[in-house]
Amino acid sequence: MGNHHGHGTKSGTATPNSCPGSRNGSRKSISRTASGGDIQEKPSQMLPTEKTREDFFQKRLKSFDVAQLLFSSRPMLVVVLASFSRHIQIFQKMVWLQILADKAHKEEGANGVTLKVFTRYLFPRYPDLAEKLFTYFHANSKSKNSYIGTSAFRQQCDNYLAILDDDVIRNTLVKMWSSPSQDGSSDTMTPESLTSLLKAAYHISMDHYAEGPQSCISVNKTLKAVVDSCFHGKQSLSSQFVSHWIESNTPRLLFPLHRYAVHSLATSWRTLEETNEPTLAAVVTRIRTDHARVGTTEPIPPGQRLAPHMLTMSMSWLLAGALPPLYSRPQKAHSPNNSGVGLASTSFLAKLVCAIPSHWQILYDSDEMGLGSNRFLHHVLNYKGATLTVLRVENAQKFCIASPNEWRESHHYWGGEEGAVFQLLPNFLERGSKMLYLNLSVRGYPQGLRVGKDPRAPILSIDGGFEKIDCQKVPYRLESIEVWGCGDQVSRERQLEVKKWEVKEAERQRNVKLSAADWLDHPDRYLLELAGRPQYHQNQT
């Protein structure tokens, strides 16, 4: 399915540094109309040409004293180089805006940045994101034309790149996909608009998966379940309510969308000038579907399952955005050394915008390993890491138990604050610490697996034989169980080492030869006597 970060990173830690904007040098080219409300640009007077680029660098280089640069103290050298770097970044941004403005003027005759140019050269693969972002910039710039003036566009980019707070990021994205209410007092969001927002975030994460672009045929079902859980049958909700719901249920689901937008705005100038006509490279999508033979009529052999696992790709993406980073273990996207190439590399983008974990490993699958409490204990115990337990009951309903700690048998409730239990898809039932209970051996206490904060009324309750399950006192028949390990590879290797040791120890105990003296005091001898077997003494003949 962060890191994202393999799935998703935290917002603000992996966002490329924005280029600082210049507040000087552009006011002379702005002229107001007779109404005083519309601002028009004169790009030929403000923006640099090929000649002015050389003049720019020559003037900046002359302003620095070479002797002072070579023989000054180290702090002074750092200040001089930092100042020169800032001027270069400002110049690069001016060149980037120059190219966009030239293309808009050439193709559409506009004196600014248009939606068509913005989409075609910055977000060719995601036109919906480009439209929403451009509309957001256009509304904030208060432009009365269909395009955005160059200076206003630069200001909007600077403002967007400066957003670092998670709540502000979430509210901004929700606002982009919202529409004004009928009375104009607030913004509202419909189920269709929320579906569009979630689909944009989903496609960006799937397209930048670490092992190549991915797809899932159950994505529409996943998105519909999220939207239905938020709206509860209503036709529209306020954008503020939707933003709070996302924060409470799927707090990290939208961050990859923001990171990709920031990355495109901050780095597109590197390749924009090289491409006169943007060509969208054919993306060869390696479809990882839930069904083995999608679109074919070939019969499925007996005993073969349609879906490899209950936990699909789209469900993994949803869980990674809903659960704490402990489960998804997002990777940090450090700025590469060769920024000209590394910022556009596949590995860097995968760490930056992919929110689907790629390290989750299947520990237990009841369809292949057998359904039962002993099978569950054998494959799950001794795994020292967080786990996700997916339960499928009759009527195709699914539940998920998120355990932040290693599974253990105890007649007491245990678990950290990152524990959760919810119904897929997605209806969170409860979160918090000390929610997990697993007891299959201690007598005098309830047998089975239980999840919930109230021991007297748990949310989920599975009997000792792993045959029946109660969800909020509603009985179901348990059909299948999957347990996924969310820890690192070391946790899995240590668990396998413990299992190998247990097997060797069992073989060693089985081959131990007992002497006659040891057999007299062995507990198995007394069990045979209780069963009615005759006793054999050493003096019998």
C-alpha cells in the first residue's frame, strides 16, 4: 500500500522545499484597467528573454567581490553563497513563468497562465487535479479573466507551497473539490465530489507504487463504502463536516495528493523548457487485480479461489491512510544529491506520494492453512510486530482488528493506543488501548478472542473453536481469517527462527529414550494405569 512513505509519508516531512518568491521587480509591469479591479500583465516588459538571462547573471556576478569571496571568513562565505543561490532560484522561477506565459500567449493569445497550458504542461496525467488546483488559484487571485496573471500566478504558487500544517492541507483539498452552497454562505460537498477527490488520491498512489503501477477492480466498491460511511444517505454536506470526518477516520489519506501537487509545482521548471510539445508517455500498467481471470470466460478450476487474498490493493490503500504510521511504516523521501535527476526518479516519487505499504506479509490464511484456534496460534504467535487480522463472515461482511503489539495469550485485556477494530468498509467501531483479549488455555475465564474496551460487552467476540463470531451481540458464522504482519523483515525472520527451534525441540523430545528407572516415575505411566493398562514390574516373568 503513507509509505507511504511504501507506502505514504507524513505531510511536511517529505515535501520538496519551495522556491522562495520575489516580491520586487514585478510591480512596474502591472497596470490596472479603468475599473481598477482587473490586473493585466505586460510579459514582454517584465519577463526575461535570452539576452536578459545573460545580463541577469552578469550583474549578479559583478555584485560579488571575488577577493572577498575567496579570502573572507567562512560565515561570510556561507552568506554570500546563500544569497547567490536565492537569486538563482528566483531567476529559475521567472524563467518557468516565462515559458508558461509564452506558451499560453502562443496557443491561446492570453497574457497569463491558462487552464489548458496549466494542465497540458504541469499535470498531463491528472487533468482533474489540474482543473481543481487551477480553479482554486483563479478564485484566490480574484482574476476577472479566464486566465491568471503571471505575477498573481506566482503568488498563488508561493502560497500553496508554503502550506505545511496537516489540517490546512486537508481543508484546502476538501475546499478545492467543494462548491458554494445555494445561499453562498458556505461550501458544500456532494458524494460525487468526494468520490472524485478520493479517486484522485488513489490513482496517484497506485501509479507510483514501488513495484510499478497497480490497479484494483474493487476500487469503486472501496470508494463507495467510504463515501456512504461519510454521507449516510445525505445528498450534500458542508465541507467543514467532511474535512472533520476525514480527519477522524482517514487522517492520512489525502496527503499524497498534496505532495504530488507540490512536487510538480516546485520541480516542473527543470523539464518544461526542454519539451516544446508535451508528450504523455504511455504508462504500461501492470494490473494487479483481485480476480485471476478478469474479462475471460475461462472456467476457474475447482478449489481455486477467485481472489488471492481478502485484503485487496484498494483496501490496503484505505487502511494505510486510516491507521497510524505504525502499520504502514512510511519511508522518508530525502532530497537526492543529484536533484536534477533524482527529484524525478521513480524511487523518489514512490517514497513521496505512494501510500500503499509494500512490506505487509501474510502470516496466516485460513483458506490455505486451515481454520481453527490452534492454527491461528501456530502462525501468529512470536511475531514481534503490529498485525492486521481480517475476518470474513457470512453475507460477505468483513472486519479488521489492528493490533499494535505482539499477539499473546492472557486472561487480561492488552494492547497499545494504536489498536482499533472496524468493519470493512469502513465503519470504525472503537479505538484505544487494552482492547485485545486472547485466551485458549486459562480455565475459569472466557475462551476465545475478544476485542473492545468494555470486557463485559466487547465489540467482537470469537468462540474458542473459531467457528462463530458476534459483532455487537449479532451472531455470524466465521468463514475465513487472514493475519498480515506489518513489521519489518527482521520480525518475520525471528518468528520463523522460533518456529524452526520449536520443531527441532519437538523432534529431540520425541527421540529421547527412557530408562526403566525413569519410566517408573514418568507421568505417561500413570495415564496408562488410569486407562486400565496392566502394570509391568521388573520382577515379573
